[in-house]
Amino acid sequence: MKTGILRFPGSCDEVDAQLAAALVGDTVLLWHGDRDLQDVDAVIVPGGFSYGDYLRAGAIARFSPVMESVIEFAGDGGLVLGICNGFQVLCEAGLLPGALLPNANRRFTFRQVELEVVEGDTKFTSACPPGELLSIPAKHGSGRFYADEATLNQLEEDGQVVVRYRPEQNFNGSLRDIAGVRNAAGNVFGLMPHPEHAVDALTGSTDGLRIFESIRSAVEGAHV
Amino acid sequence: MRARVLVRPKQGILDPQGVAVERALPALGFKGVSDVRIGRLVELEIENPAELEAISSQLLANPLIEDFEIELLDDAAAA
């Protein structure tokens, strides 16, 4: 399996994402100005501050050449994972529902959160033990998930809410404690916390590795 | 043609910037200010003002969370 990690001007977590993805397969960094996805099996849109977060987080990055290819790749069923700024980019691009607003606590916040895996049978969470919480760091200033009531109800009914904050840890004010959602087809997933920062015991938790192992299973399952 | 696009958070959506400003005002001695909402003003020069609606909904504002208003300024008034 080969994972492509996008790199925009202002990305800062693409190398950690690459290190994490390298634990489950081959990797390649994809520059924002290139359209060639180099035959990858999965794409990660990483964290950071693409294009300086000008206008709105993710608003400019969605129009970059590489994103045109990613939108096409996703339309063909390719696996796309958006982390933090990557989640914001995927929402702005219309690949995921909703939007990420400035944190309700008015602060850039960095803390370890425990995520409840609401949907354990997705292509991104199949390796997560049922009922177990994932301990993963979150660090962002604009992570308040927002969608209108009708959309929120539909997301919950259709099993598109994949991970939630524990209510007492929902520091950013996300509606219904939503930390990550998937698209209707199930091949695009975005979340604010950073699984790629939780893959080595040295940094306290390896729970994030489950997300990358799940992607590998999905890709290798599809190749069988 | 000179134009302005005013982008503001939709009604009912919490605006943390507005809250921060509202809370700072009493410290300066200004009482009785409430419901502060902060948006963005985009000023631009445009050849084809008919494109402003698409420009605003596709990039300047995110219609899921923001409303926008377009204001055309005639050249004489802008000069």
C-alpha cells in the first residue's frame, strides 16, 4: 500500500503523518502544485495552517491543483483522511459535511482527548477495539464542528459521526461533541484530533495507530 | 467597478471574537454593549460585477456558516 501526504505552504504536520503512514506501508509527499497523485492507494490531508489560514481555515487550499486531483480520487472511491487543517480543507471542498468554526473557548488549545469511536466498522476505524476510548492529542484554534440541525440528525442516523469527544472534554464547543465525520460513501474521513501524533509509546499513546492500521486493512482488503 | 462584500457569521452561531470584544469593553469603562458580532469586509475592484455572487458564495464566504451582502459603489462616489 502507498499513502500520499499532501503538503501545502503552511502545512506543519505532514512529516508526522508520513512517519505514521510509513508504519503501515510506503509513503510519498505530494506538493500542492502538482496534480499527479503518483498512484497512491490513500491520501492524507495533514494538519497545519495551509495558506496561512487566510480568509478561513482551509478556504484557499481547497482550490489548489492537488486538491482537484484529490476530489476526483475521492469521487472514484479513493480513501482520503483529513486531520485537523486537513479536515477543514475537506469540509471547505465539500467532500465532508459541515464546517469548523473558531473554538468556543476562544483559545488555541492543545490537550490530550479521549475519543469515543461511535462507528467501529468504517474503513478508518475497523482496527479500533469496540468500546475502547482512543487517547489522542488535539491542537487547534478552529475546531468547533458545526452543521445545521437537519444535517446533524441525518449524520447521526446514517452513521456518519465516526468519533466524538467525551462531553467533559469538548473544549471547542463542537455540536453534539462531534470530533470526526465521514462522507456518505464512507471513503472520506476527517477529524480534528491528531492520530499521527499518537503512534509511538515515546509520546505517551499509540492509539492513533489504529486509524492507520484500519486504512491498511481497507486497502489490502480491496486488493484481494 | 468598486465593490464591497460584507461577510458576517450567520444568526444563532456563536461568535467567539464578538464575545471577546464584548467582554473587554467594560474594562475600558464602556457599559451597556451587547450582542457584538464580528465579520469581514472585502473591498475589491471588479470588471464584471455579475460575478460577485459566485465569488462570494464560492470563496469569500462559506454559506454554511456565513451570510454575505454585496454593495456596488459607483465610481464617482468611490473616487
